[in-house]
Amino acid sequence: MGANAHAATQSTKPADVVHAWFVVDAQDKVLGRLASEIAKVLRGKHKPSFTPHVDTGDFVVVINADKVKLTGNKLAQKTYYRHTGYTGHLKEITAEKLLESAHSDRVLKSAVKGMLPKNSLGRQMYSKLKVYSGPDHPHAAQQPQEFPFA
């Protein structure tokens, strides 16, 4: 076999990527299992053209995020923290109270964000996630398809 006997691995270019749109109904789905599937789609690992250093992922629209399930005692014990920017103003809230609040989408958003790379590429992937608490979303024009989760 000569030096040119093997074909080179194809690396996907950013211009070649076609981003599809998927819609996911989070009602009665377990938070962590759902978040890992969403992170996989945002990253593009479900595609044969996956390239680690290129954003090959698709857009994900999540509806009914406030109806996601947490197992065990996580509703009472899981705590979310945020900081206002002022000294000593570290705020904490349990998952149960956060799901009942106006910001119930933050539970799913933070779970997915933690599963994405911690760099500029990860932030670009995270921007393709659209989370809504109710059953409606404003992305009908993109014709999102139902994603077949395992």
C-alpha cells in the first residue's frame, strides 16, 4: 500500500453545516436524562458529520419545561445559586420553588448548560437552546420536527 492508499478523514467546515430544528415536550420526562439527550443534539453528536471543534449541532425547542420530573428527594434538596453582584448577595432557591416560580425554565437550562463544553464553542451551542414553560413556542416558522428520544 502506498502513502495515498487511505482516504483522509473529512472534517466538517462551519459553512457546510445545516442546522435542523427539533421540538421536545419535557412533560413527565426525567430532568437529567432529558438534558443529556438535548446536550447531545446541541453538540451535534447524533450526526455522522460530528466534528469536535465545529458547531455541528441543531436547534432544540423545549416546551412544558415546568412539568419536568426530578427523582428521589431532589425537589426538596437540590439547590440553585445565583449572585446579584453585590457583596454577600448570594441567593439560593430549591428546585421545587424554582419550578413553581416564573423562571421554571432555568432548571432545564442549567442542567443542559452543565453538560456542554465550558468555552466559547459551548456558549455558541447553548444559544441554540430555546426553553418555554408552557405548551406554546414562537418557532413554528422554522418547522421544528419531533425528536425521537431513546
